[in-house]
Amino acid sequence: MTGSKSRWADDEADKEARRREKEEKKRAKLAKQKRQEEEAQKTAEAATARAQEEISRPAKRRRISNDDSNENDVKHIKSDSGSAPLLRFPTTGWSPSRNVSNFESLNHIEEGSYGWVSRAKETATGEIVALKKMKMDTSSGQGFPVDALREIQILSSAKHRHIVDLREVVVGDKPDDVYLVMQFLEHDLKTLQEEMAEPFLPSEIKTLLLQIVAGVEFLHDNWILHRDLKTSNILMNNRGEIKLADFGMARQFSDPPPANLTQLVVTLWYRAPELLFGTSKYGTAIDMWSIGCIFGELVRKEPLLQGRNEVDQLRRIFLLVGTPDEDSWPGFRRLAGASALKLMKNSPGAGKGSLRAQFPLLTSAGASLLAALLSLNPDDRPSAQEVLSDPYFLEAPRPKTTAMFPTFPSKAGGEKRRRVASPNAPQRGQAPKINMEELSGIFSRKEGEEVGAGFALRMA
């Protein structure tokens, strides 16, 4: 047995076989690890691509929920590979309209041509809001009124510091119970001036006028006509901040303006002469005429042109700013109602009005701006942007800051108010025709008539 080799001893062949086996296992392990890394990388790239596609492409279905507690939160979504988180920002979603029972009515404010406005409190938060119940004429069978749709659409899109904010639309128990929930402001300029002992100061008038025109400029820049600007539709809070309201007659327009627009727009006392003559093609100039009427009303503390009807309104306009001719208003004779107007030629004071005499305390710059806004020719009226840069606002006294405005008792807060009779906005329907005989009779010279400012007026 001495010198014999054990059968358990390793020979060179066995050692070499085991070495090759270990190397193969090692190579297989490395290859498997490499394949796993490649698969993980492909999975991460695919997950990242899907996440980016979901963010860039709007979802086909949106979750309906009233829970907006995380509305301002930014959600972090990690990709499958654990790489840098992706940011998803919340967007507004669709939700059913709430019921009006969520609001407690406090007091009635007023009734307009297109709705009833009241002061209300949201029961959940205690916030005071203005609640406008839309007047719905469903008897015609034409469905939801188009002017109500326009008002909701325009208020939902026209977000500006000088335009009343529409919070939401709520419904009642009946199909025609539709309410607009808007921010509440303490005053409207008409009621406020009726209660004031003295008119606004010149510096306060400038501040109010600048805010009104700024809101109108925003509307016009976004192709929106208000078509019913007046002091009762201009709201003010106790900090002197102005908001334009009541968009029941507002509509979008274009350049050139749409054909066959209705002439039955703008409350009579603030209606431009081209509308009184029956034009069906108009633009932003009708809003600028209304601003001129509001400017004069702020200075005088009473409406500037208080006509009883369309013919009497034209008479008052001509007495104030003069009579038109082909030089001052080219083409006015082609308007539907102008053919019956008989102007007197070579009459003392023909073509002149009494505008400057009625505003003796207004500066030259202020009187020039007022005369431009009340130009008979729509093309001569300045745009809202031009009014904002007018020299009138640069001269002394400068516009007063809203923080320095006086405060007044709120007449929309439930107290009894003294109402002064004034016309309402035009109702839906056919525009009234001007009585040609009446118009011709007013402006024709006959026995028993008084002559002035280039036309003849029959005295009753």
C-alpha cells in the first residue's frame, strides 16, 4: 500500500474541470444580471413615457367630486424606476350644480329686467353673497333663454378686478329656478347718489371714472359689448372699488360687427343716438356714449338725459350737444329713423348745444372729454384706452386713492331706500318703431312752436 495513490485524491483533470465549471457559472451570473438591468431600464423608460403622456394629454373622463380640499396641493408621482418625481398640477373639474338651499336669503335688493337680486349668506361658510334669480321665460318653448346663457358665459370668462365675480350657478327645485351666485358689494352708484347730500368730489369722480373705463376696456379688448352701462349697474364697495354688473344684454362682437344687431339695447337715458335712429350695425361706441352719460351724471348728481320716450330723448340730446349735419355726422341721414327729422337751416345756434353751459365747474379738459364721449358721430367718440390716457386725469386735483374714499351706509344691506323713478332696461321682444309723424312734428316749424339749437319744437 506504501506509495500507492488514494482514490479520493484530486488529479489535474478534475481540478481543471472544476475551474471551468466555476467560470461558466460566473459568466452565466453576470449575463443574467446584465439582462435584468436592461429589462429594468426599459421598464423605467416605458413608465416615464406613459406618465408624461398622461400629463400632456387631457383625460377622457374626469372624476366628479365636490372635494376641493387638496385643490392647491401639487401631487408628486414617482415613476416605476424610482427616478425623479413627476409633478401633476390640479385642474378644474366638472361637478353638478349645488342647490340654492345651501344659501339663506337675507333681504331683497332689487328687481331688474332679467332677474331678481337679493342678499344671501352661504350656510356652510357664513359668507355674504349676492344671489340673482334669472327670469326664465320657458312658455315660448325655446328652452333656456339665450341672453341668460350669454350672461353666464361672459361672467364665467371675464375675470377682471372691475367686473363682478360670478362664483357659481346654483339651481332650485324647479327646472326654471336658476340662480347666479356673485360677490356682494354694498352700493350701486345710482342709489348711492340718491342718498348723498352732495355730489362726489372731482378727485373722486376721476377715480370712479378710471375704474369704470378700465373695466369697459377689458370687455372691449375681449370683444364683448356690455350694452347696458348705467349707474344702477355699477357697484361699489366701502373701499371705493368699482365693479361692472348686470350682463343680461351683453354679447360678443367682431370686426366688422355682426349684421342685424338688435337696436333694443341700453336703457333709454343712456342710449346712443344711432340706436335711437334704429341702426342695426354698431360697435363699442354705444358703450362709450353711455360712459359719457355716466360722467355727466357723476358731476351733476342726477341723470343727464331723462327722456320720456325715444323722440323726447333725441330732443334732449340735440338740445345738449347740438343738431347733426353731414359734416358733423356723415351718413346719418341714411339711418332708418333720420328721414323724418326736419332740421332748420340758417337758424341762430344751429348745430350748437348747451353742453359747456350746463357744466360751468368742469375744467376745460374735463369738458373736452365729456364732449368727445357725447359726440353724435360714433366714429368721433374715443375708445376706452384713449379715455384712460386723457389729460383730464393728469391735471389737479389728481384721482383720489380708493383707500381715502369715504364710507357710506349700505343700502343693499336691508335698510329701506328712497327710490327715484327711472326707466328699466329694454325687455325682450320687438324693438318699438319711432313714430315718424311725431318725430316730424317735433322738429318741424309750425305756429306755436319754440325755435332753438337748429330745430323746432312744438309746444304742448
